Amino acid sequence: MDRTHIKEFEVHGYETDVDGKAQPLALLNYLQDSAGEHASRLGFGFHDLTAKGMMWVLSRYHVKFLSYPGWGTRIQVTTWPSGHQGIFALRDFEMADAEGRTLAVATSSWIMLSLRAKQPVRIEEHLSERVVLPQRAVDDPFPPLPACDGAERERDFPVLFKDLDLNRHVNHAVYIQWALETVPPEILKTKRPVQIEVAYKAEAFHGDTIVSKLRAESTDSGLSYVHGIFNQESGAELTRLRTRWE
């Protein structure tokens, strides 16, 4: 039973931006695809858990982009379960090109939920230590992210049917796309995100309208934004994010 899993991808033209570089959403989808495939091979993938009345829910994400690959670049994503923190299972990632140059690293935190009770189940009862590689690609203990108080910009987005995943709620990468779309156009045209941190708090569903808010953050490490994703009707906070740009 392999504790690490390697999956290959090729950047397609429809996954690139105006400069021919892979869009962040495409790279995030590669990570998600790799994680899902590995979980299935280890016996706790989507179909395995559904049969047991459970599902995975992503809680935290921290991705660092070192370089954005161009159209046609072949990529390898290596992923592994890296441990657990209380009720949270950790999974880490490394992304490299065909020459072995690191493109991105990431760490993530997941909860296993009971479909019936919508309550967390004990990770150690389902995640054997023999599949864990106790090594972090990003050393992050996942402290709370700041709230987006005093927003400087905001945009509304309807939740479309294409935004949903197999659990019938909005896919986690879509929240990140909503946050990025709220960044000022002059930044989007000249810079790219080099770090994305996410804390997921609640679900969004088809037919909802969400509000993506943003404020600039004072930092010594460069241009940074704090983001908040909210349900327009209820005002409920769905997601907090922090992005850094270069």
C-alpha cells in the first residue's frame, strides 16, 4: 500500500490565462484530482465513504505557487496523508515539472462527516497510521485567518449548477475563484497569487447568491489581501481567505 501517490497532468490551452500560463484554478483541480484518486486507492475515497454513510469535507488549505507552468507543460503531482490533528486529517502535495523543478507545494486539512448526523467521525478509526507519511510540504498549524472587516471591494456571484461537486454543494476550488475575481483588475493583469490560504466554514448551494469581499492587508511580505465569502441572503460567512501576490 503506497503512502505516496504520483499523478501526471498536462496543461491544456483552455486551462491557461491571457499569458499562456496555467490558471490557479487548473492547478488546484490537479491537486484535488490527485487527492481523490489516492484516497480511493487507499480505500477511503468518495465511493468508499458514501457506502459507509460518510463523506470528506475540506476544512483548511494552504497553497504556495513557486512557478506557473505554461501550455503543454507536463506536470507530476505527488500527494500523501501527512497525519492528523484531532478530528482533522492532513494531506500534503508537491507539484513539479518534467525536469523535477518544484512548481507548487500545499497542505490541507479535512473532516470526515457522517452523512446522516452531519457530525465529524473519529479519524483514527478510518485512517490507519500505516498509510501516513509524517512529512509536511507546508509547515502550517492552521491558525485562524483574519475576518474581512471593512471590505474595500465586493462582487456578487450566483451559484451555478456547474459549481457543484458530487456532494451537491459548491466545490472548494470555486470559492477560491470567487475570491480571486474580486481582486482589482490592475493587479490581475500584472501579478499572480503566490500564496493562497483558505478556511472553509459553511456550504453554498445551487440557487444561492454569494458576496465575495476583499480588503488589502498591511504586511512586510508584499501585496496581500484578506477575503470573505458570504451568503447574500442570510449574511452567513462561508469562507475566509488570504492571498499574497507577486
